[in-house]
Amino acid sequence: MSSKNYKDSENYKKGLEVYASKYEPQRLKRLDALYEFSPDLADVVISHGLCDIWVNKTPNLSTQEKEIAVLASLITSCTVHSEIKAHAQCLLNVGVTKDKIKDLLILLTLYIGVPKIVVARQLIEEAFNEYDLARTPVVGSNNL
């Protein structure tokens, strides 16, 4: 087990900011679990992946472009279903419309085939529903 506390590094903090800016709030718990499992692995994902690669090494791509590329890659592999849903929601969180995400599915059909798109469509529809539900005011609440 690593004795280093990565959470104090500037890159780790910046990576957490990037994650929080894109993901649904309930997904932040996953980072704590990742860190608890392996601080070194969390550092690779957060400091290097989200800060160094996502921010520092790819400045010519917008957040929307990066998320579209990530979702297309995940759909192509069609093996990490929870990540397909998460990145569909990330796209919505960064301002990409549902129609653009649907167009991405249409485009990818030419390159990866109908079976993967059918699976991805189901996952993305679930992501849309969860996204909408999280933004639906609860009747009788004081959040008016």
C-alpha cells in the first residue's frame, strides 16, 4: 500500500474538479472507493487521467468533443455498460443535446454494427431517464 497522500497534490485536486464538473454528484463516491482500494490507482485515474491527459495534454479539444470521443469509444467496445450510461449523462451535463447523442448512435451504426448500437441505445435511454428524473422536482417538496 502506498504511503503517499495523493489527495494533497495539485493534480489530484484539479482532477477531482474535472470529475465533479462532468459527472452526476452521486458518482463522486466511486472516487472515494477507488482511493480506499488503491491510492496509487486513484492517482493514475485522477491526477494523470483527468488532470494531465484530459486537461493538460488535450487543450485543442473542447469538453464536449472529448466526451463524444469517450462515449463513442465506450459504445464501440460495448463492455463497460455503467460507463456508457455515465458518459451519456456527462454529455448532457456539458451541454450536448439528446438529439446529438442519438445522431452519434446513427453514425456509429455504420462502423460498429447494429447489435452494439441496440445495446448502447438501451443504456443511453436509461441514462436519459435517470438524468431527467434527477432534475424533476418532487411534488410537495420545499424546493420551489
